[in-house]
Amino acid sequence: MIYSSSDSTPSVSVIELKGRLICEDDAEVETVSRYLSRHVELTRAEAGCLHFEVVPTENPRVWSVVERFADQPAFDAHQARVRASDWGKATAGIKRDYAITRAV
């Protein structure tokens, strides 16, 4: 937890990830399609998940990704769960283009 310098009241930094999941071929598209709904369901149920969205773009091989977590520990727990999940293992080789920001 981060404390502001003006008082001793804790302030929380919301973590936001925005970007794209980019498939190289139809096999990767099939992998995303097969595992995505369960991945979304599990992520939205996580403590600290404020928003989670993975939606197709006009390009059938690219998905737009937006995630918001209440704080760094919630985001870190999400990342750890994803790495160990079926989704994480199945999609590990698929290109990601993400930017992560923090807002108080």
C-alpha cells in the first residue's frame, strides 16, 4: 500500500493494462478461442479485479485487452495465477503488446 506524503491515509494505485493479443496464424486464433471464456470467467472472479475485457478487433487475429486491478498485489496475484493456468500455458507463445500504468 502507498501512503501519500500529505497524510497517513493509505492511497491505492490502480493498475491498468491495455494492449493487444496478436495471433500469427489460425492455430493461435483457435487456441485463444478455446481457452478465452474460462480465462475471462476466472479473472473476473479474482479479488481486486475491477475490470477485465478481451474482445476481438476488426482484424480476426487480434484481440483488444483491458485490465484494471485495485492495487499491485491484486495485479501480481492475477499474473501468477495466469502463468500457472491452462490459458497461460496454452497461449504463452502468442505475442502480446501491452502497456501497464498506475493511477492513484
